[in-house]
Amino acid sequence: MTTYALKTPYLVFLGDAEDLLMAKVAKGIAYWRPEKCLAQMRLENAKADLNLPDMSIREAAEAGAKTFILGLAPTGGTLPQQWIPLLIEAMEAGMDIASGLHVHLNDIDDLVMVAKRTGRRLLDVRTPPQTLKCGNGRPRSGKRLLTVGSDCCVGKMFTALAIHKEMEKRNISATFRATGQTGILIEGAGVPVDAVISDFTAGSVEQLCPANDQHHWDIIEGQGSLFHPAYAGVSLGLLHGAQADVIILCHEVGRTQMDDLEGYPVLDFDSLIKTNLELGGLTKPNIRLGGIALNTSMLNEQQALTEIAYYQNKYKVPVVDPVRTGVAAIVDELEK
Amino acid sequence: MTTYALKTPYLVFLGDAEDLLMAKVAKGIAYWRPEKCLAQMRLENAKADLNLPDMSIREAAEAGAKTFILGLAPTGGTLPQQWIPLLIEAMEAGMDIASGLHVHLNDIDDLVMVAKRTGRRLLDVRTPPQTLKCGNGRPRSGKRLLTVGSDCCVGKMFTALAIHKEMEKRNISATFRATGQTGILIEGAGVPVDAVISDFTAGSVEQLCPANDQHHWDIIEGQGSLFHPAYAGVSLGLLHGAQADVIILCHEVGRTQMDDLEGYPVLDFDSLIKTNLELGGLTKPNIRLGGIALNTSMLNEQQALTEIAYYQNKYKVPVVDPVRTGVAAIVDELEK
């Protein structure tokens, strides 16, 4: 499979971001893969700070930086014109450019020309690989975990990254499998499942997490929700392609409306779990619920622990808040 | 929405097809839309025959042909080199070219050049419109029927076209909504849902069959099956985007294995109906089963009628074989 295979270490570009909300992707990379981040580069009026050494392009190149990361979400996803000379400078200094922007670097003639001349790569991580196949549903070896959601943006990527990190800490053989652009930039590899031609959705996930050693875990980032009126097809293709042994249900406590869509309340856990297991059972008959990950940030500590205890008692699986409690309880259960 | 809006009438090209199996799309167009077909054009050694007048490009152009239809499935989906001069001649004679081939006419420089010079269009109906949006799930007016399947290739397009034709015969306001390349070439408009970026699957269907007069029926061609390990995501996006009042379950009698995929038997009707209604209920709460369409071609007349009676008694909805019995019983029920 063609993945992005970003070269390390990175120079993480923060532009003129005023805070880390505007630099969410950069923040994710620095948080989850600090060992890959050599330095940050900030423009004069930037206020965001990843607590990485500040370097210029020249300094970073001399220190060995191999990829310039555009880890920002500028308004509208477009690329400010004044950044183009910086990208050219970075390529001339020996770096690839990796971007999660909506606008494709490969559509900008000036950049493509310099990339050709210098032999550098323009990596648009929203563009899926060109070598995708349709799914075949054939059983494959290795263990797989998929995070599924009650909605978009409820912590599916965060939970998967946290479980992967906990497994690494315990020397469990595991790979994080990214399915969205932020996850891909964090991991440096993956398939942007929501950008794949619909016929290839399940197939692209089969390619993303192929057969593996029987003790190896693929920890797969979920997308959307089976009950999202726009994206459920993506979630189902992902569920079928993953052939997950275990799903982890992710939810943000207090979320009642789905993706701000009027008339689409967030469903109860019973329905979410039942439907994911029933449909997932098509390609993995013994699929099971391995835990629930709650984002309890809107609750205080006591409320959060009460909420966690309630679901743990109800579903008899580990229930965690990856930020507040960590995910050790889930991995404990998987190790049994 | 950008649809293909093929100009009529058509010159249907049969190449050197030995039989109508090789010219399935052409056959479908001539069968379902004879009023749009001016003539057929066959190369010297062709044996297929649509029972249309034979014309050369010049003769057809003089008789008013506006679109040259490449309604063939050449081995590998590629375009034989010796056909390119014919396509150029057709454009120079005033026709657009519409193609359902895997190879894109718009990727062939010689054709693109002539299209520009003559102002003709190269219509690759496998290429989805560029103006797609994500779904929003908002309820919309008008009535919609979607054919759903137990598998691929079980008669979903045929059933939808037959119901549409029956409605036209009865002067019921109705539009056939094509979602695959054959359907698009037959109707001259549509969206190739399986070629859409997965994030836009449901949204593309919302655009395909927008809000309409409350008595108008959109008859939507289904794709795949919710239990197909490769394509279920497409089927679910289609189901959600369609907001169908009525689904018609399509099945080929005798099919036991799904799409020749080992380990994936065709599911029982109970599961198929229940899952389609449950999941479809997300965007259309009062979705209902409006009938069952069986392809009974492998049975004799008596066996077929017994089979039909069995399911009709079991599910208390009209059960038909669109070829053997017609679909009047389904439309009768919809008119009640």
C-alpha cells in the first residue's frame, strides 16, 4: 500500500497561530510523537507554543529536519500566499512538505516545480493512495481494535492513540492505524478514509491494517458514527474493513445533538453498541465491546467518576476517560 | 447539481460486439429509452443488433443525432485505439460523446483537443460531479422509492426502471434516479454513487433526488447490499441520502453466495428487511417495505409462481418478478 511514510525528524510550522486551537494538528503531533519533532517554527506574531525549540528553516535543516509539517487549520483551509516562499525555502533546504490542508500543495504550480527540481515530496495527506482495491472480506490474522463513536469529534483518535501508547509502554506489539488527516500527520502514515472513493472504503481499510502476527494489535482510528446521516457509510465501510476483534465506544458526555444536525439526537449506548456489533459481525463474527471511552471534560471529578462507574456497572466492560483516568483498564482487559 | 444531461437523440455505437452481452449498456438504453435512440452504428464484423436503423456517423448527424453513446463493455474497460478516429468524426459531425468505460475520455489528449475545438462534450459517466456536498439529513418533500438488494447484480436497476415505466404509463409523476453508469447512460442523468468520495455518499444522493412536489415519486436505483463486505458503506450512504418512503427488496432466486465471496452467504429476507428498515429509519422514520422483486429466471413458470406466492404470504407485500409478472402489483399498492 502507498502510505505517506513521512521522513523524520520534523520541523513543525505554526505560522502566525494565536493559540493551539488554530494549530490542533501541530499540537497533536508534538503531544503524541514528541520524539519525531525536532523544532517548531513560528512567524513573528504567533502566540501558540508547543514548547519545542524555535528554529528557522536553515537552522532546522542544519540540525537534520527532514519534513516541514503544515500542522495548521487556517480559516477556509486555504494556504496564505505569503507562506509559499517559506515552503520553497524548506524544500531547497532539503525537507519534504506534509500538509493536511484542504488545498492541495500538488495543485500549486510553483511548489510542484520546486519539488521536481529539488527531488522533494509534497505530501497532501488528504489525498488517498492511488492503488486502492475493493474489499474482499477474507479473514486475516492479527488482532485489531477499532474506536467507534456516538458522533464525530468525540475522542476516537485520541482514545486510539492513548491505547496504542499504553500498549507500547507494556511492550505489546502494536501499530496505530490512522484514518484521518490529523492522525496521518501524527503517525506519519495512514489512509484518509473519508477521502477515498466510496467503492474502496472497506478495501482501503483492509489495506491499511493487513494480516499480521497473531499477537500484534492494530489500533485503528474510527470515523463518524453509524448513526450520522452524512457519514454513516464511511463508518460502516471502516467497520467492515477493520475486521475488529474489539470495538471501543467513544462518547463526549453532555453531547445530545449529533454534529449540530437538527433532528438527529445522539443515540443511547445500547443502540450504538448493538448496531456496531451486529453490523461488524459480518466480517468478524466474534467482534466484542472492549470498553467505553468517555470525554468527561464538562464534568467535575466526582461527577465524572460517578458517570464512569455507572456505565461500568451497566455494561461490565472497562470504562475510562483517556485524559482523566488513562486507558490502562482497557488494556488490562485486552491482556487477559 | 451537475448531472450529465445527455442531449437526444442518440447514435448508439455497438463496435464489433458479437452479442448483446458485450453491449449490455447499449441494450439497456434501447430497451428502456427507445424514444431517445435514433440509430445504431456497427462495425463490419459486429453481430449484435438492437433492431434500430443502421446509420453511419454522417447519416446519423444529418438525421439529427446529438450524442454518440459508447454503450459497450470492451474487455478490460479500455478503449480500442481504432475507435478514436470514429469518436473524433462524431464530434466533428456535431455529437457529444458519452461513455461508461473505465478509461476516461477526458484523459485522452487527442479527444480533449477535438472536443475543445468543436465545442463538443466528453461525458465520462463514471466521473461524479465536482459540486458535491456532505449530507444534512434534513427531511424533504416528495415521495421516494429505493431498490435495495440481497447482493450486487440482483435486479435493482431493472426493478427501478420497471416501476418508473409502470408509473409513467399510469400518468403518475415520477423520475428515475440513476446511481450507476448503466443507469446514468439509460436515463441520461444521475450520479455514479460508487465513484463518489466516501464523505459525500449520502450528500450526493440528497442532491440527486432533491425536495419535490408532494405527489412526485423519485424511483432511485440501489447499489450493493448492506451485507456486502466491500460495498455496504455505499449502500448505507445511499439508504440515508435517499430518505426513502418505500424500499423494494430485490433478490435473484437461487443466489446463495454473495458476489462469489467465500464465507459470505446471501442473507435471509428477514435480516435484510429488518436491517434496511432500521438503518433507513434514521433519516426517514416511517420508511416501509413496499414489495419484493425476484429474478426467477432459473425457475420454470410453476416454480416461480409458487416462490412468489410463498413470499407474498410471508411478508404481506406485493411480490413480483419484473420480467415474468411485471411490477403492476407494487405500483397498485403504492397508489392506495
